[in-house]
Amino acid sequence: MSNLSAFPHSSPPDDRTLRQQIASIIAAAPQQRITFAQYMDLALYHPQHGYYATRATNMGSSGDFFTSSHLGSDFGELLAEQFAQMWDILERPQPFTLVEMGAGQGLLAADILVYLHQKHPDCFAVLEYIIVEKAAALIKQQQQFLQKLRLQQLPVHWSSLAEIPENSITGCCFSNELVDALPVHQFVLEEGQLREIYVTRVDGTGDQVQFVEVSDTPSTPQLREYLDLVAIDLFSGAYPEGYRSEVNLAALDWLKTVASRLQRGFLLTIDYGYSADRYYLSARHQGTLQCYYRHRHHDQPYLFVGHQDITTHANFTALERQGELSGLRKAGFTQQGLFLMSLGLGDRLSTLATSGESGGQAIAKAQDLMRVMQRRDALHQLIDPMGLGNFGVLIQSKGLTAQQEQLPLKGLTVPPRM
């Protein structure tokens, strides 16, 4: 649902250089059009002018969006508890490798590293931490931020997935809100046929190029194959004329690549999303695509080119099915709120409640009380069932022994009552 009325009258200019470059690519393409997936990839990941190259370094409360790691160190610390248990389950391999894919500003990496150093020094001593990041600006920010950590050893290096050898990782590959930002193909049902959305151009006023959509035969049979993979029949009669949604082929490619790099260990994926039957509800007739600018959202991806985030929900059924085809076993699926409670977030809330009630020296100053209240609010946001707490947490494994597969992951156990 569009929310453009929430924007100020002086709308932000988009990057005209990027708009012109996309227009040039369209002009040179067959039939002078590109798939929506190509457009989204350029708008977000163009190496000089894309959103993640120029704007996404400004995340958090003053940016366009925030993630769980912006709410304090608890999220990363609780993840670190899960990683430490995974190290134990894998019988304490040396090295133990964590691969963070899409590390943002480096906040989550910092929280994980500091916590493992303090609370699990034996694990930290054999740790190898790899960050996979496409945007050069974010890599620079991550490097500057992590260099400030007061750690004698900083076992971090940066790599692309392509540079990581196959079957070389023993540990855990993980991501937080990565899949939602992968470029998607869009489709529409027209006269009983599956048609793909393409992006073409028209000349606007002055030198401003406008992008418009056209529909035609799908660019690849993989769109139908994806829907078959997740057992969705668009031609069952349940879907109305004009039904529109997305297919995330990039997520399947990403998962296949990650699985091929993992020799023994886990893949942990945290994101907002649905199972396939909920993703493709007939009532969700416009799909899940959303654009974000300064915490406001709308559904018009051709505005503010290079100045806004473009996202879609993750399809967890697709990730599970592709995982099975790629040699991964589903260890479990849960919601973020339950996952974090199982890892000890409830104990942290109880400790805060006790300190808040004790008075006296525990919170002798008003600023201390404010700090406790702010942290309590942050913890509640992490488990809010109407927000971050409803994010999906999918854990898959590879190369474990039958005995190791029987060991319950702490984050997937039944938590204390929330």
C-alpha cells in the first residue's frame, strides 16, 4: 500500500547519474527493456551509485531503516551464545569459522566478537570471522568500526563468496535481513497466463527519464520452476486476474553457493517473511515489495532511485526446499522472539526488573534508571510479536554425524513463557 502522502513536499532528489545509467542499459538491451530483477539490482547494488554503495551506511534511527543490532548489544550477544553451542556440538573444531553475509555497519560483528572474547575465550581463540559484503562503502565502515574494538586479536577478514573455496567452512554461515534485499523477478497473471514484469523507459520533462513497466513472456523458465518447487499452482482458479507477486531466484542461487562452501556446520538465516502458502495468498494480490525512505514506506520503486531501500519478504519454504536440494538438512524453524528467549533474553529482562525495583545504589541516579528503561524497551522490541519478534529464524545443517544431529540447538528449544 502506497504511503507517499507521508513524505514532505520537497521530495528527495534521486541520483540522476544512476537513473541515466539504468536508462542507457535499458536502451542497449534487447527490446529496450530489462527484468525488474535487473532494475532492482542496479538500484541497490550499482558499485558507484546504488543505494547500498552510497546511502545504506546511514542506518539506524536517523537512516531509512534499522535492524535488531541497532537496539543494543543483546541481539549479537545472544547469537554468540548460539554460536558457542554450535562450536561445542561440532566438537570444538580449530578453526571455528563464522561467515556473516551482509554485515551492515559492523555492529553485529562487534557485539559477537566482544562477547565471545569475554564469555567464551576458548571459542574466540580458534575463531575465524569472515565478512561477505558487496558494497565498498560498507566494507570501509565495517573495517573502521571493528578496528576500534579493544581486542588484542581481531580474527576478521573480508571475502566474497566466490573467493571462499568449496567445502572449506567448518562453523556457521549466517545473515540477518539479507534475503529481503536480494533482487527479485516480478510476475503478473494476465488472461490465465504467467507474465513477467519488465522495466523500460520513456523520456520525461527536461532530461528526466521515467521508468515504466511492461509485461511479457517470462525471461526464464525458472520462474515456473520456482513456483513448482514451493508447490504453488497459480492456475488453480484461486488467484484473480492481475494477481502480482515476486520470485526470488537470487535467494536460491545464494543458498546453493553458501551450501557449497559449507563442509560441516550450520546455516542460520534471520529475516522477515512467510512460508510459501502465506506468501502467495490470493488476498496478497500485490506481492510484498516495499520501499523505505527515512523509516517511511511505500510501493513505488521507480522514485528516489539510489536513495531508498527496496525489499521483499523472504520465502522460507523456498529456502528449505533449495536447502534440501543442496545437501542441507533443516534443523528447525522458529520466530525471533522465541529464539532469543530460548537463548536467555528472558533472564536479561528479569535481571533488569530486579535492578529496577531494588532502588538505592542499584540505580542511584535518574540517568541510570533511564538507561535501564531504554534497555528494557530495546529487549521488548526484539521479541515484539508484531515487529522484530515475528521475524523467521531458519537453521539448516550439513555434514553432521547422526549423534550431532540429535543434539538440540539451544535457540530452537522451548523457551520460558514470554
